[in-house]
Amino acid sequence: MDDRPLPSGFAVFTTFPELLFIWELVFGGLVWMMVTSSQLPHPLVQGWVVFVSVFCFIGTTALLLLYLTGAHGGEASWVSLEAAYHCLAVLLYSLSSVLEILATTYMQDGFTYERYLENISAVVFSCIAALLYMVHVVSL
């Protein structure tokens, strides 16, 4: 861990890795939208993917708002909290990416090519979200 001060206010949008919060929200939201807009060939599996994306979307939003308001007070323990949250997000998104890949691979006949492409998009966005969370953890 370096000795740089924790950003607060709008400085969050100009520092790395805190800038990744925005991209994590964007790609997490895209996963959420793509899975819920498809016809869900495997509702239980894809329900888990939606749970992970919504959980991480809410968690990232809460963490971003706490950083924006300066609730951390400059305490170094927030880096540990952020690292723990992002490690959990990497684990959950990696698992949900694999499950979404399996759900897409085993799509049965009767689904249109458009629905198949929506599931492929969800897989890609889920993998990108997992990668963003991983980069965030590594750069802390």
C-alpha cells in the first residue's frame, strides 16, 4: 500500500483506481440489463447472475457515495474494506460469468438468434466487470 491520501469529493473521479468505480457500475448495469432482457433459458442460473450484478451494483454505488462524501476520514482501514469488497466481487463475478457461459452454451432450440446474442453480450460484459474488479483490487 502506498502513502497517498484517500480521495474524497469529486477527486474520486480523477484518481486511479477509484475512477474504476464508474466503469464497474457501467458494465455491471449492462450485465443486469442483458440478462433480464433475454428470455432466461435457465432461470435459476441466470437469477444468480442477476443477483450478483445487482449486489455488486448496489455495493459499488454505496462505496462510491461513501468516498464522495468523505466518510472514510482518511483512514487507511478503508483500503482494507475496499480490497475485501472487490475480492468478493471478483469471486462472485467470476462464478457468475462461468454460469452464464454454461447457460448460453446449453440454450435449447426455440430461442432466437437475437436472444442468443443477448446472452453472449451478458457473458462478455460479466467477464469485463470481473476484470475491472480484479484490476481495482490489484491496484490498491
